Amino acid sequence: MVNYDLIVIGFGKAGKTLAAKMNAAGKKVAVIERSKAMYGGTCINIACIPTKTMIVAAEKGWSFDDTMKERGAVTGRLNAKNYKMLADNGVDVIDAEAHFVSNKVIEVVAGDDRQELTAETIVINTGAVSNVLPIPGLTTTKHVYDSTGIQTLEALPKRLGVLGGGNIGLEFAGLYNRLGSQVTVLDAATSFLPRVEPSIAKLAKEYMEEDGIVFEQGVKTSEVKNDGDEVVVVTDKGEFRFDALLYATGRKPNIEPLHLENTDIALTERGGIQVNKHLETSVPGVFAVGDVNGGLQFTYISLDDFRIVFNYLTGDGSYNLETRGVVPTAMFLNPPLAQVGLTEDQAKEQGLPVAVKEMPVAGMPRGHVNGDLRGAFKAVVNPETKEILGVTLFGQESHEIINLITLAMNHHIPYTDLAKQIFTHPTMAENLNDLFAI
Ligand SMILES: Cc1cc2nc3c(=O)[nH]c(=O)nc-3n(C[C@H](O)[C@H](O)[C@H](O)COP(=O)(O)OP(=O)(O)OC[C@H]3O[C@@H](n4cnc5c(N)ncnc54)[C@H](O)[C@@H]3O)c2cc1C
Ligand SMILES: NC(=O)c1ccc[n+]([C@@H]2O[C@H](COP(=O)([O-])OP(=O)(O)OC[C@H]3O[C@@H](n4cnc5c(N)ncnc54)[C@H](O)[C@@H]3O)[C@@H](O)[C@H]2O)c1
């Protein structure tokens, strides 16, 4: 049995950051990763980085082949950098799949090689996998992909179907539309982006439709099959025919390979690993970080999970799930759509005093400079306490500016301060002066 101070299972954002920090502090650390193609984790190799690289390349008007080449070059570079960051500094990166044998004993298996490892602290960081809905034919039909598979296409599909109108579905819909595919989104939800401010969600859908994307909301899919080389999606709204189909109907915590049945690690009702506010599981000394604990599925949440565990292991544990601030989100549509805090309806449901302001990008000087007048900003504030309750930004640079609002909210900066702050000009951020003049 090999003994470590810290074992991290999975090369995710939280785990790799914790491994680097603890290694630098003189601890004996191992990171177990089952695929060399995943050094650096999901974000680097098959998620945020490759998809945004493709979106940016497509926005520049690059061809499908050049977009794919760029994707490969960027992910390859970052994968190698991530491996070196750990391995060259003395972390044992073990190329193997990890299973629990008991609460604190892990077996690593690589081909015929098996080894048992143990550690005082074990961190599970195995991410999430695509939900495969029980739709007959979904896994057996040719030219049907999840978000990983769709990134390996060798030719641009003329007609792309997208099952699911969430983050992944819409980002790929926009991307393939730009690259030249005819895209149809089939979404089970009756409303489009139900958690976004309704007026902004309506605009976002209108723009995607203007760009040529077709939406079918409230669709029930009963079968997926091939007719020759075509993919046929059978629904209650008729049959749809495509050259390729992407299914993007959520992702679920990746626990299956871990053999948690050999441990006392408890799961939540929704299949994530149950954790307390310090992200410790029901087994003391074993933590679950990132997508696998069933929390919000974002790379920056995984990074923040690192902060929580690191603070618990080396500090006073005062930074934890209960003291985490508000969490911004950004969807990389055209233009990007970013949100933080509450929508107007959510604030009213909470019985808060609410004042709102919405401004079209068409009235913003930088919108004219950018030659892109699409979008709108909306702010929801408490006029009594002067707190910002929530903001939705839909326009160029929204994914950047939302971080400024998050900072203001977390530090309880009154919105009236943003209304009179000096901003550089001409920028999209300067419009916060007018947005918060409520
Ligand atoms: C297409 C797509 C686009 C996305 N875009 C964004 C975005 O723009 N911004 C954003 O913030 N988030 C985005 N996300 C979500 C984000 O990628 C995830 O929330 C994040 O990567 C989760 O990281 P993690 O730390 O949980 O672990 P991961 O990075 O998922 O790492 C888990 C690792 O564990 C390994 N592993 C699993 N089981 C075992 C085992 N038993 N033994 C050994 N190794 C194992 C896996 O191979 C993997 O490398 C996107 C997701 C997808 C799918
Ligand atoms: N920019 C980003 O930050 C970003 C980008 C991509 C992914 N992500 C993360 O990845 C997670 C997973 O993304 P996702 O898009 O798979 O999940 P999601 O939860 O965002 O969306 C799932 C969609 O599938 C639809 N759906 C469910 N069942 C269906 C069915 N039978 N037929 C048709 N549609 C159906 C839902 O109505 C919903 O619109 C996101 O929640 C997000 O946390 C983040």
C-alpha cells in the first residue's frame, strides 16, 4: 500500500489546484486521471476552452476545418501545460482509473496493473457525464453525439438537430449556425431559457431565429433512428430529419466508476455526492469537489470548491458554502448573455421592494462603435436599501462586465455608486452609469 498525504481522483479544476498548492506546501500528493486526453480536466479538453475557441474562430469567419484545427491546437497546448504544472513539480500523476476499496483505500487500475493507495485526505473530483435519456435509439443511431462527440466531426453537417435548449444546446446551435449548418433546436421545455429575464430571453430567441436557427419548444421525443444516413427524430410534433444530432439534456455527477458501494460515502437524492458546507463527505477526510457533488456545474464553481477545501485543511474553515457570494453566469451566445442575482420576478416572489431599469444596446455609444446594436441590459435593485438584487446583461462584453457587478454585489456597494462611477469611454461598461440611474 502506498501512502500519500493527499490523493485527488480526477484532474478537475478544484483537484489540480489543490494538488499544486499542497505539493508546494511540502505534502506528498497524487492525482489519478484515467485518460491522458483529459489532463487538465473537462474544461480544458472537451468543454469551456474548446467550445469557446470554436465560437471565437467561427465569429472570425473561419472555415469548419480551420476552426477544428484551432480547437485541437489550443486544447493540446493547455493539456500539456496542465500535466507539466503538476508532474514537473513533483506531484505523482497516475494514469489509471480509481475505485474505492474501502473508505480510505483506493485501487488504481491501468490495464493489468493494479495498486492500492491510501491518504489522510482524499478528494473526489471526477466531474459529470452527459445525461443519456431513455429515448429508444439514442445510443444506437449513427451520427448522434453528445457534447464531446460533436467536437470530433470530420465534416460540417448540413442539417444539425440539437436536443435540449440549455447552455450546451444553445452554444452549439449558435456555433454550428455560424459555421454554416442549418440548425434546429428541439427542447422539451415549453418556454425558452426559463430562468432568464423574460424580456431578454425573448430577445435572445428572436436573434437566434433571425440568424436562421429554428426552435421547437415543448417537444416530446419518442424515438431516434436512421433512415439511410439521415438521423430521424420522432416527436409529438412530427418527424425531424438531420445529418447529425447533438443531445444536450443535462449532465449528471460521474460516480459510477468510483465503486462508492464499498464506502460509507452517501449520495444526495439527485445522485451527487453528499457534502457538508466544507465539501466533506459523510466519510471524514474524504471531500467531493466540482460537478460530482451535484452543485452548480461551472469551472469557476469547481475552482471555488478548491478555495473551500483549502481553507478547511489549512485555515479556519470560515470560507465555506454558507459564506460563498453570488454566482454569475455567462452563456456564450451572439451576443453573450450574462446574469447574476435575482430576476425581477424572483425578487418580487421574495417580497422585496423592487425597482428596475432596462436599456437597449441600440442606445449605447459603444454598441454603435462595435457595429452591433443587438441586446439589452436590465437591473433589479432594492430602492430602500440601495442594494443591487440582480442584473442581466445581453450585449457585447457582457461576460466580462458581469464580474464587475458581482464584485459590487458581494461587497454591498450601493447601485447609486455605480450610477456615478467614472468609467472609461467608449465602453459597454460605461452604460452602468445610466442603468443604475434608477
Ligand atoms: C460542452 C461544455 C461546455 C461548457 N462550458 C463551460 C463554460 O463556458 N464555462 C464554465 O464555467 N463551465 C462550462 N462547462 C462546465 C464545466 O466544464 C464543468 O463544470 C467543469 O469542467 C467541471 O470540472 P470538475 O472540477 O468537476 O471536474 P472535471 O474537469 O470534469 O474533471 C474530472 C476528471 O476526472 C476524470 N475521472 C473521472 N472518473 C475517474 C476515475 N474513476 N478515476 C480517475 N479519473 C477519473 C475524468 O477523466 C476528468 O478528467 C461546460 C461543460 C460542457 C460539457
Ligand atoms: N457557458 C457556460 O457556463 C456553460 C456552457 C455549457 C455548459 N455549461 C454547464 O453544463 C451544464 C449542462 O448543460 P446542458 O445544456 O446539458 O444542461 P441544461 O440543464 O442547461 O439544459 C438541458 C436542456 O435540455 C432540455 N431537455 C431535457 N429533457 C429533454 C428532452 N427529453 N428532449 C428535449 N430537451 C430536453 C431542457 O429543457 C433544457 O433546456 C449546464 O447546466 C452548465 O452548468 C455551462
